[in-house]
Amino acid sequence: MFKKILIANRGEIAVRIIRACRELGIISAAIYSEADKTSLHTRLADESYLIGGPIASESYLNANKIISLAKEINADAIHPGYGFFSENYNFIKSLEDEGIEFIGPSSNSVRLMGSKTAARQLMKQNGVPIVPGTTSPVVSVQDGIVSAEKIGYPVLLKASEGGGGKGMRKIYSSTEFEDAFEATQRESFKAFGNSNIYIEKFIEHPKHIEVQIIADKYGNYAHLFERECSVQRRHQKIIEEAASSFVDELTREKITDAAINAAKACNYYNAGTIEMLMDKEKNFYFLEMNTRLQVEHPVTELISGIDLVREQISIAEGKKLSFSQHDLQKHGHAIECRIYAEDPENIFLPSTGKLNEYTQPSGPGIRVDSGFDSGSEISIYYDPLIAKLICWSENRVTAISRMKRALSEFQISGVSTNISFLYKILENDKFLNGSYDINFIESEIDSLLSSPKNIDKNMEYAAAAFTAILKANHANNTGHIKYSASGNNWCNKNYE
């Protein structure tokens, strides 16, 4: 049994892990930067340690400081959350060398899945469908053009070490290839320190479907069904669902079997996610493996009844899975909305400042994972995610209704948020009938940003005026705008 776990992260995921530790009777040790001195995770943890300056490289991405601290405070293990060091092969290898348990997969599994080309080769060898394309880096423009001609345009140029939509270009003809090839190489090197790129066939209007898997160190594997993650903006997920309304039982059996095979191919243990693209005929293709806990893990927890963080810790302690595949049943439907401090009406610019008011929704089937409370600061240094709002109900229709009600109860002042944008997505016909794909936001953006049809012109003028007040007050750091999503007047902004 672990006695103390160092949490190498911040925000809502750090809070999530702290709560799991408390339930297990394990001491939680948090790290925080100078920008997070008063943050929620810093205050909730049993122990908290200032690790460095506000810039991530000085704090949350300072491997030497984190490992030295873990040794100094006698931490048995480190939980990385997601982001930062969660998929860093060198960091995990250093912990293995130091005898500190990493609550996640082995460094070797992370290394194998970290290279997209190596992962594609491995999946192909193990019978997991991959998107047609190259399985090794493209070494020259000419070789790339030859490969692209064989694959058939349009194609995607993608960074071998990439993720999150960085280092990716769509190409429709050979005349575009050279400029796109060089630009993708530059972006790949800047983002990942590696300029290797490969080519994939561009699949028109796919859905993004992923499978949550988990395994112990004794060769026991299980899947916890699939998630629908097609509501994305610039390749970043905004709304996730479990399970997918598009996936029928036969397809579910096929895609989950493929996900288990993918995990076995790299001798994986702990929690991980196999991400797939699925076309309109329900053919699916391996996209990548995320060798960590996902942001959207709560929707899976709600339909499966499995506490994934608790299970992660148990596996790292050397225990077997606490359940078998036969024990699992999919129950109900869950939806997650990511609440960001950003202004959708102003090209989604991040919004920083103090949360003068922060009131979370509650009630049956409502869960909020947040790293903030009233008085917290949304800083310029980190991702502007404020909270994850997760709703569960017996079916998708009632889950959507419950999510709209919960969004209407969220009260946040001091920064702009995307709550009204999320509400409009939930009212969109394509979302409601489940026919959306990864191009959904791009194709529907005008309607998602427009005022709702049941709000009169006076309300629109008032909303515009209060938005101007918000921006002026925010510039002076004295904003007192209260967002209300109640009823049909979700864009109403009441000045207090």
C-alpha cells in the first residue's frame, strides 16, 4: 500500500487525485507554482510544496525538482494526471531508475506509443485497422509526393511525435506538397523537438470514437466501452459522451476488441485510451493511443461505475484489476462539457482574471470536476479550463436536458466563459440527432455564435452592451458581470 503520493499536476485533475487519495487513506502531496499559491488543489492537499515560478518549465515541467522533492518527502509514487509529464518517456524512465512508482504505464509502452509511425507499424502487425498511409517517416518531398499519389488525395501530413492537432496539414494536390511539407516539419520540430512527419489518407467527415481500456501487471485487460468525442474546436475536444449514439452493439464489440488488441500489442498496463476515426459506414481506424488518464474519463466512470483513479493507484501498487470484463455493464448515458475561460464572440480568446463569483450546479446526476472556487485566479500561464460539468441520466435525451439545466445554474463572474456556446451546441439539430462529426463546429459556427431565435432585439442589444462593460471592467480588473444561463435567456448578462 502506498502511504504518500506526489501529484505532479494542478487544477481539476490534481483535485480529482487528491480526493481519491483521501478516500484510500493515502497522504496527498501537491506541488504548485507561484501562480497557484491560493489554488484549490494547493489548499486541499495534505501537503503542498512550492516548486517554482509560474512558467511551466520552472515548475510543473521541471523534472529534476519534482523527482528531488519526491525523494525528499518519501513519496512512494507520482501521479502525473494528464498533460505535463504524463506521457514523457524520459521522466517515467527516471522514476523507474529511482525506484519511485509511476502511476501509469511503463516507460517502454509510452515510448512505443509516443511515435505515431512506430505505433501505426505495431498496430498493423497486430491486426488493428489503421488509416491508410505511410508507417515510417517521409524523408523527402519527392518520396512524399510518390506516397501521396499512391494513397490518393486528399491526404494529411502529420508530425510523428505529434498530438492535439499540432504539426498537421491537409493537402489536396501535389502542387501544394512542398510548401506544406516544409511548414509541417517546422511546426513539428517547434512543438515536439522532432521534425519527422508521415502521411495519412484524409477521411471525409469522420467521427472521433475512443475506447477506455485498463489493465493490470498480470495480463488482465478490460475495456470500459467507448466515448464519442467529435465535438471539437481546432482538434481540441469540447463535449464528450459515453457511450456513442452512433455505435451499435456489433460495432461496439469490434472496436473494443481492437482496442484490447492494441493495448496488448505494447504490453500495456494501467489506464489508457485507444483513439479511433470512424467513417459514415462505421469502418474504424486506429488514430493514436493516449498513454494516460483522459480529461473526459468522468463520463466513462458514470456509465461503468468504475473509479478509474482509484483503479490506477491499485494497479500501481501491484494489485490485480478489481473487476473482470464480465462484471461490467453499460448503464445510462453521460455527457461532459468543458467550461473554459474564453470569449467565443471574440475568436475564443482566453479570458484571465479573478473569479469574483463561482457557483456550481448541483442536483441528481450532476458532477463537477473543478480546480477553482470563488476568489481563484485564472492566469495567463496555463490552459483556461475552469471546470468539467458532467451529467448522467437514463438515456441521451434526458442527459442533454439535465446538462442544459446544469449549465443554466452555473454562475461565474470576473471572466468570460463558453457556457452560452455550449448551450447552443446542445440545442443544435445535428447534435440532438447524433449526426455530427469532427467538422461539426467548423460547419455550424455561424449558428452557434448567433443569438438564439427566441431572444428579441432588445435582449441582443442589452447583451452587447453588457459584453462591452465586461471587457472594460476586465481590462481594469474590476469586472462584476454575472453570467446567467437560466431558461431561454442564457445570454442575458446581469450587471450587479
